[in-house]
Amino acid sequence: MAIVVEHEKRRAEILERALDIFTEEGYEDATFQKIADRCGITRTTLYLYFKNKREIFVWSIKQLTEGLEDTLHKAMNDESASHSARLENVMGLIIDCGIKNRRLFNVILSYLLQVQKTGKDPESRVKRRTIRVRHLLSQILIAGKDAGEFRIRNIRDANELFYGLIESAVFRIAILNRDEAEDIKDAISLAVHGITIST
């Protein structure tokens, strides 16, 4: 059992260090050897954990998003906050994570462009990685509607609105190289108030 735990711990450390390499060097320039060197192991040892650079990249992103997901769940389940406050908090946390990991978004963008050049569908890869965020948004919207706090006719449309605001923030952070997103947060607040029933 201890061997499995050590293996998983080492794997998580590799992913964390690899994420730094991808952020610093970009997807194209990050190599298996550079990742091995940063981890203080040989390439052969690295192959015991991962089969290629792409697998490391995908798992690094997954590890980052799982950490964010835990934080989002806590904000979503905050019983002391109204559903509108929860929605704003969750959206704000997502945007703050994007700002904190701005350079990583540039790496993801170049990776997706590379996927597109090979004739594969980048949208399906994005959907796989964002489906949980969309689900969390739907959960908050449904709970707010059921509690009589939100006036929503169609949950899917409301989800699309808020997810679109996240995409806008990602665009501004990754492409326009913005290091703040107060204007998007203001737009989120306006959208939340637009669906909130006044008491």
C-alpha cells in the first residue's frame, strides 16, 4: 500500500513541476527531458509515470482544475450565503484563478491551436475539461430557482450566459494579456442581479 501512495505522491509532484515548465516555456518548447531534469529524475524514470509530454500536460491541467473544483464546491455549498452571492463568488473564483494562471492560459491556447492544425477538434477537448464547471453553474442556478431566488425560464440559457462571461474573461486574460477583470466581474454582478428576484 505504501508503494502505491508513494507512486501517487511522486506523480503529483511531477505534474506540479511540469506545469511550471509548460508555463515558463510553452507547450512547444517543454520537453520530456526538461520535465525529467526539473523533477530530478531520468527520462527512463519519467516514463514509468507518463507515456509522453501530452499526457503530462493533460494530467497537469486536470490536477489544477481539480484543486479549483474543490474551492468552487466550498463556495457553492456556503449555506450562510444567498444563491446570488454563491453564484457571484463561484464566478469570481474562476476568474481569479484565471488571472493567477494567466501564463498557463497562453500555453493552453497554443496547445489548442496545435490540436486544430492537426485537424482534430479543439472544442471537444475544451468541453471535456469544462463540463464540470458548466455542471456547477447549473446546480447553483437550479438551486436558486427552486428556492425562489432566481427568475429563470431556461437553465440552459442562463448557464450559457454565465459560461459566456467566463469565456470572455479567459479571452481577455489570455489574448489581451489583462491582469485584472473587474469589468467582467461587474458584468457578472449585473447578470446575477438581472435574474435575482427582489425581496
